[in-house]
Amino acid sequence: MTETLMCLILPCWWLGSDAEADRNNSYGRVSSTGFLCYNLIMDIKKSLTVRDNFLVAYLRQVKEELIKVSWPTRHEVTRLSWIVILTSLLVGLVVGGFDYIFTKLMGFLIG
């Protein structure tokens, strides 16, 4: 069964001769290189399938959680946005004032 699958999936140059298989105690018609390449392809396919399933499950969970979110009203968003803007301006003015005062103080002390 494995040999048949490998013969269908792998290009013919990956397949070895029966004499080479007998000599190397290998897997029938399939060379050891072909077998390693086949395993690599199957591992990649398996990891992509797992990753895709993980991504689908993750997105499904995100959707379920977003349904549960209590979204603020337009009025709340506007009010809280103004609070953030005014607080930022106030902090900027305070930091700018301290900067101005320390700049003048250092100018006075140094020069």
C-alpha cells in the first residue's frame, strides 16, 4: 500500500530499482531517498492540516467571544474619547511646563 502511494505521489526519479532495494534492504521499488522525501511531504501536509484546523478553531473561538462582548454606546465612546483627549493635553502642558522651567533653571545655573 505504501509503495503504491509513493509511486503515485513521488516523481519517477525518486524511485530506485529493485536491485538497489535488495542491496540496501530497502522498501521494494522505492529508494531510501524517495522514502525520506515521501515522509517529508507527508509531515508537511500533516503540519499544514493541523495548522489550518488550529486556525479555523481559533477564528471560531474569536467569533464566539466577540459575540459576548458588551460594546459601549456611541455616547459612552464620545464621552470617554473627550476625557482621553483632555487628559493628554493636560499631561502635555504639565510636562512642557516642567521642561520650560528646568531649561530656564539650567540656563541660569550654567550660563
